[in-house]
Amino acid sequence: MKQDYMDAATELKGKMVLAEVDCTEETEIAKRYDIKSYPTMKLFRNGRFNENYTGQRLKSQIVEYMREQNAPPIPNHVISLDAENFNSVIRNNDAVFVKFFTPYVIAVSQSIFSTYH
């Protein structure tokens, strides 16, 4: 999933904002948006939470979803959000797609996948 997200960000670079929050570091942000499982993906529009993303976590699906948002071009790709920049990034962009994650879940998932595949 991480590679698909990064690949989607690369394809959308300069067109859409894809961001991520490390919930092990930014616990207050995770609490504010009621993050209970990882990864959780949410769309923010005009500085406010808009909807939860429930689609597939594949590059093609993320790119398609974001293109449907018709957001204006922007200069970045994946932005790491923290307590200092979260509000300004969310407020200053028409649409921001945020992945809330914890590196521990990614490491365990990869370990389980490699054990059984």
C-alpha cells in the first residue's frame, strides 16, 4: 500500500495534494480525526474533513479518485503533516487526500505477507 500511495503521489505531482500523518508521532491529530485503524484515508476540502476514502488502496484507484475531485494544480506531491503544518496545508488547498498511518502496522503487515506468500 505504501508503494502504491507513493506512486500515486508521483503521478499526481503538481496536480493534487497527497499527504500523510504518522499517528505514532502525531497522536493529537489522530485523536481529532478519530483514527482507529491503519491506514485510514480521508479527503479534506477547503480546510475541512469531507469524506472517508473507502476505495481500493491501489495506485490506479487513488489516482482516479483524486482526479474526480477536480482540484486545482499544486506544486507538491506527498507532504508529511505534523502538528505545525497540518491546519495550514488542509486550509490552503482545495482538496487534500490524507493517509493516516503507523509504521508499526506496515512493518507487521509486510512481515506477515512475506511469511505466507
